[in-house]
Amino acid sequence: MTQGAPAQGQGQEKGKEAAKPRRKGPNGMLLMLVLVLLAVIAVLVLGLLSPLQLAFPQQQLLGLIHGGIADVEDKTIVECNPQGGEAGPTSRQVRTIVFNDSTSLVITFASSPTGNALQCGGS
């Protein structure tokens, strides 16, 4: 035997070690779980900060079901005398979505306007 050539038994042992399957851990599933959790948190934060923008993913999903979106119309309405409410202005954001199968969806968000620029006559 020469010094550079491995013995026949040693070469077979190395081949067995190399043929062992790699151990798979839960890293892939853990990464997917973290990404889904981050997406849910992002949607919740978006819903708290801007509810009108939160409606966008829902309208796209409904558009797939109803054959697409034909028209979207956004309106902002400021009322000085809300029905059964407190004195002062109230703003409403109304989004009307018309789908290609001639159904429509109306989403309304009501809130107090920010700033002192809007005041009602009695205030």
C-alpha cells in the first residue's frame, strides 16, 4: 500500500458518512409562521391607522368573486347635525364599489374631523 491511497475499508466508511441524509429541522415552518404572523400584525396596524385602506384587500378579493371591479367612487361628507348625536361636525367617508356582475358594495366610515377648521354654526 502506498501512503497517499486510503485503505479499502476507510474509503467505504467515508462513502457511508457522505450518503447520510441531512437532518431537516423545523426552520422552514418556523420561518413561514413568523412571516404569516408579521402579515397579520401589519394588517391589524393598518386597520387601526387607516380603516378605509383596510377595505382595499377585501374589495379586491370580492372583485375576483364577482368578475372584477367596474367602478370605485370615494366621497367625504361632513355633517354639522348628526342624527341623535352630539353637536359638532362629523365626517363620513363613503366608498361605493360596483362589480362587473352589476352588484355593488357600499362601505361607510364615520369619525370626527381633525383640526379646528370645520365648525358648525352653533359651535
